[in-house]
Amino acid sequence: MVELIISQIWPYLLGAIGLVAAYFAARQSGKAAGRQETRQEITKAEAAARKEARDVELETDAMADSDIDDDLIKWVRKPKR
């Protein structure tokens, strides 16, 4: 009797195990794709930051010392008296 029930349920158990395995495989694939996308975004952001730093450096190299001092006043806190 138990063997008859097991023989009839067996295909459904295999199907359920297959669905669970497919779920976890798809989940891992999605995680990997998300990590790759995040790496690409970080790489783009780093490249933009390097370009901005290079542009600022070129701009300040072309300026006279007194002009640089005048521009730095915007960024330096005034001491409290």
C-alpha cells in the first residue's frame, strides 16, 4: 500500500525538487547580473571622478598663484573671533 502511494507521488516529488532547484539557479544568476551591473556603475563613476580631477588640475595649473588664492577663499572657513 505505501509502495503504491510512493510510486504515484514520486514524479511529483521530482517535479517539486526540480522547481526548487530552478528557483535557486535563477536567483543566483540574478545576483551575479546585479553584481556585474553594480561594478560597471562604480567603474563609470570612478572614471568620471578621475576626469573631473584632471580637469580641475589642468584649470589650476593654468591659473596664477594669486587667482588660486582668491578662489580658495570660498572654501576656507573664516576663524571665529
